[in-house]
Amino acid sequence: MTYLSRIRINPLRAQSRLLLSNPRVMHGAVMGGIPGAPGGERVLWRLDADNPHRPHLFVLTSSKPDWTHVIEQAGWPDADGEHAAVRDYAPVLRQIAAGREFAFRLTASPVQNAQAPSNPTPAQVARLAARTDNKRGRGFRLGHRTVAAQLGWFLDRTERWGFDIPASRTDPPAPGLDSLADDLGSRAPGLGRPDPELAPDARAAPRETNPLREVRITDRQRHSFTKSGGGPHVTFHSATFEGRLRITDPKAFTARLVEGIGPSKAYGCGLLTLAPLPAQKD
């Protein structure tokens, strides 16, 4: 079975502040709620903190979890209300069908593989220096940092994920797309400026696609932390996408729901959640 959990977080507690600020610590708390050996199953999670006074943690698991430790350390253990809602995900999966539309939210880490970053770190400089003239070598995974590049990454991949994003019904563009329109200027129909993170030869040409779709970026973050035990330093960029989608390939779409989208899944990226559109409510 598959379960979707929603846990209320009290942002005023000391442990909560640590969880909210460090994806590595939150990952450890999430894995602590899963029975059995760590790493035994795929776990997806996402922190929704658009209301800083009432952040919620969403977790998708294939075994039934226990969030007692999170509630005791970072919630309201003695207050009224449902502190952790754990629901069977099967009713949602049964609604997946071609042509069905949903409202959605996704926090993902948009990236591109490139042979050379424009501003390499010392570690990247060492990797580049170790290459020989006749050996191309493994590329670098670089995070997209502009709104235009992040939105382009998303729209370029929806077909393989089993859905599409309908054209925007608003005029002017929906909130969140204004900055994209500013980037475009007179260069429509492309997706704006190339990402400065990429070397010139790795920057993709503007997409020949109308950018005014039913999707907006509602949050963008840069995450930086060190792995436990003095491990390597981790830095990545995330973007939260919200809007309306239409299912085109139920099998591929279901796989992305339960397996996640994009990299950095251990650190709060990849969980796609759905909600009925107003017209579809009973």
C-alpha cells in the first residue's frame, strides 16, 4: 500500500526551527517514522511553509508510518486537533485517467547536465583539470537559478511525466508569470534569458513554446548544508510549481506520483500532490 501523511509543525519550538532550516535534519526525522531498515523503501517528502505560522510536512511512503516522534519534538503534542493525518493513497491513484485534470503542487530541483560550469567551484576546477583532451568525462549537474530556466525545465519534461499544462485562461498572465513576461520582453515566444550557471555552449536555445500556461512558481530557495559526520557540502536550488495539469499517460503519471520527479528527493524535492479543481468538487 501507499500512504500520504500530513504533519503539523509548530514553528516556535527549537527542534522545529532546526527541521525547517536544514533538509538533512528533516530527512532524518522523516526516515525515523518509517518501520524497518533505513533506505528500505522510496520515501518522498515536501515542506509546505507558505504560511510560516502553520507549516505542514507532507510524506509519501509505501508502509504505514508513525509520526509520534515528530509531534513530540516539533508539534503540539498536548493540543487538540489532528496532529498527523495518515491516509491511504489508493483512492487518489484510482482517479488517474487520461484527460482528467487536477490542481497540483510540486517542489522540485530543476537541473541540467553540462560539460563545464561558467563559474566552477574548486572541486569542479579539479575535475576539469583532470580531464584529458581525448576524454570528455562525466558532466556536471548544475541547478537552474532563474525563473525562466526553472519553468522551462518543468515544461520541457511534462510529456515524459505523463501530463501537460493547459494554456493559461487568464489575461494578463496569472500571478507568478509576470516576472517571466518581463524576462521575455520582445523575444517571445522563447523562455527568456539563458541560465547564468551554464557555460555558453551548454545554454539551451529559447523554447518555441507559448510560456503562458496554467503554472506558476510560488517559491524559490537555495539550500546549503553539510552532510552528517563531516561529509561533503551539499548545495542545490529548488522551485515550487503550482497550477493545473491534464493527464495524458496514466501509467507514466502514476509512476511519477509514487516515485517522484527530478533529483534531491532525499531533501524535500520530487513529491507531486493533487487536489480537485473547483468545478470537479461534488
